[in-house]
Amino acid sequence: MREIRTFELDGRDAPTRSVIDRPQTLRVTRGQIWLTIEGSADDHWLDAGASVELMPYTTIWVSGTTDASWFSMASDSTRASARRLGEIVRAWFARRTTWPRIAISKA
């Protein structure tokens, strides 16, 4: 089973902090959002259709730039996550010594 959560941000809302606990995909579905990934030197301005793959143990800050910006967070299925436990552990140790790597795609 996959979990998908949808969030709506108002331009007046304060930036929201979230700690990623498992591999997730952040996808902007409406408007534009500002995304900061702790440990990364760059901020990201994402328009509707853009997505970012987030690794476990990553802390992000998200804010909307318009009156109604929407984004979704989708996680892998429980079985897929369980099979990739070794990958998660390796990613966690790798993040302790290197800058975070993200992949941004435009749909």
C-alpha cells in the first residue's frame, strides 16, 4: 500500500518544517512552492508539475508563494520500503558525511 498526503499552503502561512522518515516524492500539484532541504546550499522554487525525490532522515522546509499552493507527499509501499532497509541505512550513513543529493524533475 502507498500513502499519499495532499497539503495546501497559503502564501501567508509560515514555512513548515517536516522530517522525512522514509523515501518520499514531493510533487507540486498547484501553484508554486519554495523548498529548502537542510544541509543543501540551494533553495528550490518548484512550479506545478515539478517533483523532488526525498531520502529518509532529511529535514525540509516548505512554503507556498501564492494564495493556494498544493503539493503531495507519496511514500513507497510498506513491502518495498522493507526490502530497501539496507539502502535506507546506507543512505543515512552517507548523509552524515556528504551534501544531500536530490533529483528534481519537471512533468
